[in-house]
Amino acid sequence: ANEHLHAVRDEERFATRRTPPLVLEKERVDAPWMTTTTTEVPTPRQRTNGSLTSGALMQHMLGDSKSLTEAEARVPYRDLRNEAAMNPSALRRRRLVAWRSIPESLNFNDEENEVWRTKQAQLQYTNRGRWWTSVSSTVAKRWGLTFVVGVLTAGTGIFITYFTQLFTEVKFDAVHKILAREHAGEARPGASFFAYAGFNLLYASFATLMVYLEPVAAGSGIPEVKCYLNGINIPRIVRFQTLACKALGVLFSVSAALPVGKEGPMIHSGAVIAAALAQGTRSVSLLGIDWRVLEFRSDPEKRDFVACGASAGVAAAFGAPIGGVLFALEEGASFWSTQLTWRAFFAGMITIYTLYVVKNAESLWSTAESTEMFSFGEFVAFEDGKANFSVWELLLFIVVGVLGGLAGATFNGVNRRLTVLRAKWVKTKGARALEVLFVALTCSVVMYGIPSMWTSCTKRPISQVTWTKQEKDIAEKLVQFKCKDGEYNELASLFFTDSDTAIKQLFHFREVGSFEEDVRTFSSLAIFLFYVPYTALACVTYGIAVPSGLFVPSLLSGAALGRLVGHLLHRLDAQSGTFADSGTYALVGAAAGLGGMARMTISLTVILLEATGNVQNLLPLMLALMAARWVGNVFNHGLYDIHIRLKRLPYLEEELPHVLAERAATASQIMCPDPRVFPPLAKVGHVYDVLRACRHECFPVVDDDGDRQLCGTILRRTLCMIIYHRAYAPPGETPATRPDLKTRALSPLLSSAVFERAYPKYPKAEELVVTQADRECWLDLRPYADTAPFVIQDCSSVQRTYTIFRTLGLRHLVVVDAHNRVKGIITRKDLDEPTLEERLGWVDDLEMDAYQHEAHPSTMARFSV
């Protein structure tokens, strides 16, 4: 009878369990892994002047379920679905997480159950009296895999750089030959354009094909890596197929003359390589060796390896190992440690070492050359012992930083709107592929058409004795286009070449000539006509279905803006030498452009210093980056954060959301109440039915007397593994036949190796096969339940709840009362800023005051006096 009563109570609890309503997100962008589309279903509600009537409020307080639906029973919280119709300003609050499409969270904490304790006891027994213990072996393996991460990341960078340069040279060699034939009258006018556009369309087709095969390979991958390091398990983001499509796709997209870079995808590639090495291959038949390292097949270890891989990716892209460590610390990892700092530094060091060894093999490793994938060239002082700028010009560098912040804020705002429109109108894979071809054709028209309309040709500068080898090489790469011999086209030298060459020309091309003749490098009008179209094309391109990065486009557009400012300043003083050279302003502008877009400061400063090799520019870079960040933050967030929010990913910032600082609430007001629970002993059929009926990832285990006192928690994957391996009591054996249940388990215990080998592909509830005889078998959850779960009192503030959840990297947090009874559970989705704003939004001030007396009873009643 008691068993039947508990089953009835469980069924009633499951049936009346509150689920958050699915509200249509006005500006939501579905990520490639999202397949569920939510719709808005309006429901009638009694309102007077935008608030509930007193009758409806009384019905809610009395629990009249006949008048109010389950979704309406969230009074006194706002009903966002109807409020927007009465209050247009409430449209901004129409944001609620679509729960079914949000990826699950990673588990960064060990489950302290009998499986874990048995493993610890075995390791302790094995390590007795040994100097080389299992801990020493794990540390050695960890550093060894980090070494391999650096080597493979460098190899991937070399592969991408080599084939990108090869494909680009093939394209421009063919186009320049046709241009020469046009100039000689041997080819029809316009043949070079069709050849140029044909190459670009062909390369763009291959790039979008890679995204067609693996949708998550689109974009730079930095927002996804940030979310993974924050604890969001985005599907397929760190798979080998994603790496292959990313590496192949980015070399085609860069070769297609799209305003994209390969540095962002390199960071993603390094993260995938590290994750693959940490996880190992699931095939044990490869060369007859099991390549899986069981010690690292867990979410915390995999997270740290991904952080090291991202650091190695930055080192390979810019030749900046220290900048890579700071990038992983500032922009990537949400959980950092001193040990991880050394490992990230070691990964970057090995990456640079590998680049040195491979790229200098032709000279038999005699003289070290540039090793980075993207080179800024060598910055030297014009006068020994002196900087290239005056101290009073630091104020002008701040102005350049302000301009970069404004430009970055405009770029981010426009790209955000384009992304929303793209998600609304370009949904299918075919439509996204056509969009890529259209953008590639548009870029070809602009990059060929604008130089064609620039009829002014400039004489090539004559090589001077004081010029360095770098300046001579840059002068030789000026594009003649349709000009005569000995002349070059200014816009073609920026548009009709690769980004590496264009940015070097903006950085290092000296200005010569008198004021009346203007400069003989790039005129002000030419730089302006390059900056505006290129920035617009980069804004449109970021977000299409190709692997792409924004580091190089932001640096190149910022360099053009900085050189334009320096050029105008030189025109003001008639080239008298009052201001620094335009190359210095171009470098500061490049930093401001990238800082205004991504809002990076410390890591970007060090990356640029390592890439340029000139410490004299430290202070100008710092001033420009801080100014760009402050000005940009006035208007919007960084571009990567914007895309994270558009994809509705529950990214938890280290700082408290502003809604928590403005409103007082408790954990009981944001939790999901009455979660589904299990008794310590349950039948297989009951557990299987619950797993099939819900998608919850954690279940509290409560005592069997109906008081719901918390005994522990058990994960969904653990339950599926138990049923999959049939680790339950044999048929016919019941708790009544086992008098030793206090000391022995009713069912067999699976070893920790079983769970580690299955990671991360645990069996799903839909894949389980449970017969009718199995349904009557008993399952003992006590050995598998975490008996020391993280809990929080229901009267705890939301601020403390958020801090504990975010700092400890939790996946779930059980809410209990003063008697340790389960009241609810909090997950990452409950602490997402839009969800907090929706749940903590009150109807009006009067009802808020009335409700606080009900929702926040005095905590003195919790004490027994």
C-alpha cells in the first residue's frame, strides 16, 4: 500500500511539475545544432491597466487552477506574452530561453559515489611504497599530450598557410596573365574580371561545401570555444570532422578574396586537436592499440586541454606564445589555475619551436626566419634610441582609439542586425550556399571594379639606399593592374592582393614626395575608398556559411583608418615632420580596430608586441585599446559576446548580471520546483519510464518515507549506463529477501573504467532495451548516488546562488529547506541573464510589495527556540 501511495504521489508530482513556457524570441538566431523552433501561443489573461485584477490575484493566491492555467500561475511575475501588446516598451523583455534547443552543460565536478570511492581506494592501495605513483604517471601523460598538442597545432597552421598562399598565387598569376593579354589587345575586355570572379566563386563553393558537411565549422569558432570553456556542451564543436572541415574550408574562403582571416579558425582548430587528444579515439582496433587515456576522459580534463589548444592556436597564428596564454585567460577560459598557465605556456612554446624547425629546414636551421602565419613585418626605429612618435602625440593615439571604438561599435551593431535578418530569411542549407556565392560575387565586383574606376596611376618609388630589404620587397609587390610599366594602381595594391601584403604596405610604406604632389604611396582618397567598402564587405561576410575569422579584416580596416588619420595630419603640416610617420598611426589604428570589435585589451597588446617586435609602441597600443574598449562598451558588447547572445547560449559571465544587482530575490524564486526524484531502491521499469518521459540530467535521490529529505543526486547518464549494462538485481530478488541491505548493495557495482571508456558517448534512454521481465527487477541507486552534492538553502540570495554556481563550475544545484527537504533544482538555464530578467520582473510596485511578504517569510522561523 505504501509503495502504491508513493507511486501515485510521484505520478501526480510528475504531472503537475512546472515547466517554463516557451516564449517566442524576437531576435533569436538558431545555431546549427538547434532543431526545435518555438512558437508563441497567446493566452487570455485578466488585466487592468497592464496588471492583474484583484480577482485574478486572489484566485492565484488561493490556487484556483480552473481560472488560471499552469503557465499563468507564475503571478506576480509578468506575463510577457500579453504585456507586449499593451506596453510597447516591454518588447525588450520578451526574452526567455527556449529550453529544448539549449545544449546541455558540462560536468566539471566528480561524482563522489561508491564508484569514485572504490577507484580512489584502489589507487591508494596501488601507490603504496612507490616513488612513481599513478599521480606521477598522470602528470607525465598530461605534459606529454600537451607537447603533442603544440606540434599538431603548428602542423595544422603550416598546412593552412601553405595551401592558402598556393591557391592565392595560382589565382593571381592566371588573372595577371589575362590582364597583360588585355593590355596587349590579345584578349577581350573584361576577360580578367571573369577569370577573377570564376576563381573566387570556385573557392567559395568549396568553402561552403565544408560547412554543408559540418555546419558548426562556419564562422571563427571563438564564440563556441568560449562557451565550451564556460561549461556549455555544444554538440560536435570539438570533433575531428569539425577540424577537417574547418581547416579545409578556411583556406578556400581566404583564397576566395573574401574579407576573412584564418587566425580565428586556427584557435578553434587548436582547441579541437587538444580535445581529441584528451578524449582519445573510441576505436580500440587502430593498430591493435587502445589510444584512449582513461585519466583524461572527463569534462574537467578536456576543458583544460581545450584551453591549451586555444593558446597554441594563437601562438601558431601570430607567433605570440605569451599572447596566446593571455588570450586564453582573458577571452577563453572561465576557470583558470596556475598549473593551467604553465601548460598553456608550454603548448605555445612547443608550437613556436615546431614552426621554427619546419619553416627553417631548407636553410638547415642556420638562421631563424619569421614563423607566424600572419606577419606584420619588422618595425624599426628611424633614429637609434628614439621612438617614432612624440610624447604629446599620445593624445592623438587616444583619439585614434576612440575612432576605432566607434567604428567597432558600428560594425558590431550592423552585423548583429544582419545576423538576425540572415537567421530570419536564410534558413536552409541551399539558401546559405547561394548567399555565399552572392557575397563572393559581390566582393569580386567591388575588389575588381573600384581599382578599375581608379584611373590615376602612380609612379613606382625608386629604391633608396636607406631602404631596408623589407621596404624593397613591399615596393616590388605593388600591383600594376591596368597601368603602364613603372606605375602602379593604389587601390589595386590594397584590394587586388592578399591581406598579408596589404597590411604590410599600410604599416611600412614610407611617404615620399612634396605636399603639392601629394604622397607617392597611398593618397587620402585611395585609403578612404579602400576603408569604407572593405569594412562593409567584412561586416556582411562575417556570418555566412564559410569558415572565417575577423582578426585580419579588423586589423586591415583599422590600419587603413589609422594611416588615413596619419596621412591627414601630415597634410596639415605640409610634410614638415611634426607628426609621426603614417605607419605608426596605422599600427595604432589596427589595434583600435580589432579592440573596438572584440574588446580585447591585455592579450591583444601582447600579441601585437610579439608580432611586431617593437616594445616602443607599448604605450600607444595600450592607450588606443583602452579607449576603443571604453567607447565601444558604451554602445554594445563585443562581437563574440553578441553572437553568443543571439544564439541564446546560457553563457555565465564572471560578473553578476545587472538584474541581480537591481532586484532582491531568493533561490526559491528562480529554481524549478518539485523536481523528479528517485527513492534509493526503485524498479527498472519506473526508472526507465522517467528517463523516457523527461530530459532532465540530474535527479535527487530522497528517502523512502515520503518526506523528500535529500540523500544524494544521480545523473541521467549513470542511470542509462546501469540499465544498459543490466547492473540491477536478478529477477525474483527483492529488498524483502535481503536482510543485509544496510551494508550491501542489491545490484552489482560497475567500475569507473566502464564509465570512462564510454565517455562522452553514453547510451541514451531511447537506445535502451528493457523487457517486461527487466521492468520488475530492482535497481539499487545508493552506490551510484553522489552522497555529497552541492546544495543551497531556499532562502539564499540569488547573488550568492549565482556566485556559487559560476565559481564552482556546477551543472546543477539542489535547493533544500531548513530540514534538508528537496524544494527544487537550479541549472545553468535558470541563471541565464534573460531568464533572470523574465522571472524577476514584477507586475507593478504594489503587487511586488504585497508578494514579498508571502515570498520572503522571516528566516527566524527556521530556528528552533
